[in-house]
Amino acid sequence: MMAQTMQWKESRVTYEEETGVYRIDRDTSEPLSTNVVLSIAAIEDTRPTRLPPLAQTIDPDALNTVFDCSEDAILSFSYAGYRVTVDALGSLEIVSLDDAQPLH
């Protein structure tokens, strides 16, 4: 599983140092919830099973389907010390809560 996390980081995670934003090249063959967990595990250099269950923060099934109903939705939530933002175009951005700007 750690090899999968490292491969995910190398192939899908880009860090923008000037903004402190991790941008994720989503794997559309995987549910959005899986993308979130694998991305944060990669950022943290840990196994996904060492992160808290995503369901303690947001309903994974709802997260996976929320954008089926809207073409202009944006959703932000906190998970495992990060603010995760997803938009209807499939953009996935992750920012450390230590670096995050307050939501307005």
C-alpha cells in the first residue's frame, strides 16, 4: 500500500510552493473519496489506513455523487489537518489548515 501512495504522489500530486496548494491530477477511474484519501496519504507520506476514516468528516458516498447534480458546485471541507476543495470540473486542491486562508 505504501508503494501505491508513493506512486500516487509522484504521478498525481503537484505542490505550488508560492501558494501552499497541492493540486491533484484526479484519477477518474477511482471515486472522488478515494482520490482525497490517497492524496492526503501521499502528502503525509503515510498509509491511507493511518488516516482517520473520511466518513468521520464527510459522507464518502455523498462526496462521490454531489457533482452529478450540479455543473457549478464547489465543496470545501476539512480532513486530516487539510482543507480539501473540489469543484464541478474535477479540480482537487488540498491546503494544510496551518496555511489555509479562512473560508468566507
